Amino acid sequence: MEGKLQYCESKGYQQLVDLNVDALRGFRKTWKFAATSAVKRLEYLRGFLRFCEESEWIERNPAKAIKPPKVTHKPTMPFEEPEIERTLKAAEQLSEWGSFGPKLKAMVLLLRHSGLRIQDAACLERARLKESKLFVYTQKTGTPVHCPLPPQVVELLEGKCSSQKPAGSSPCGEPTPKTLLINNLRYRPSVLSNFHRLSR
């Protein structure tokens, strides 16, 4: 609320009753945030004034009349074939990078064919892979789904990934490194920074 206090001081507002709809609209015009951040700021402002209203410090919440900015979300587009080729090439170039290099290609192919987020793929338990099918749950409804994987992806996951069991604690919660398909790969900045550089 620091910005709000500065604005009130500049306008000479000293009491909560001074904060009418016009005053709040003027305050919002001073914001230089992106639309998403502005929506959050408006929520904070409404929450504060709602507390003031419930405490009977003001008769009504003037922030309710302030419309939030329109947020336009850009759709996440899938990689095109040349981008996938560059990514796989970068993974192959880093195949000898310590104990995690051999897992990069398997990780990329798992992400491509399963549609999992990188966090979920990094924390995926080996028990989820059975007979060339990946067993997962949908996010919204929790419906169990079997996702078939190409043989070469299954071979990489069961081969290079499953045969390596580096020591250390897991960042994924209860599963230990020995129960994960691809152990802690997301949490190796040196590997991922080089991978990002090579895949451009």
C-alpha cells in the first residue's frame, strides 16, 4: 500500500472517506504495471477496502466500481519440426555431460510424446510406465489416462535413465531418486543452461 499512501499524500487525502470512485480511478491511472499485475493490484485494493467496509470505517467499497484491465493471454504454441530437431540435436551433443547428459534426449522425447510439464516429467515415478504406456491423471477431473509412448522413448527411459541411480535427495516430495524415471534433471542448472544455448 506504499504507492497508495504516496498518492493520497500528493492529493491531500487524509481520511478513508476521501477515497471515492473518482479518487481510485485516478490512482489506477498512475499504475505502470502489466495487465496481469494490475488485476492483482486491484484485488489487493478491493480486499483492503472490503476490510474497511466490514469494519464500518466506510459505508461502501468504492473499489467495486473499478473495472479490471483486460488481460490477453497468448496461446502456447507447440514446437515446429525444425525446433524439435534442434532440441534433439542439442540433447545428443550433451549426451556425455556427467551423469545427467544421457538423460536429456529421453527427457525431451518424454515431454514431446506425453504432453507432461517439465516439473511433472522430472518427478515421474517409474511405476507409471507399464507395457509401453504411461499412466497419468488428468489435472482437472483426476481421470486416469493411459498414454502410449513410442518404442524408442520407452527404450531410452527403461535403459539409460533407469540404469542410473545417482545419490541425493529428491526435490519431488516423497518419491526417492531410485523411484524416478529421470532423476533431478530439472534441478541441474549447468546442464540446462548449456542445453538452452545449444538448442537455439
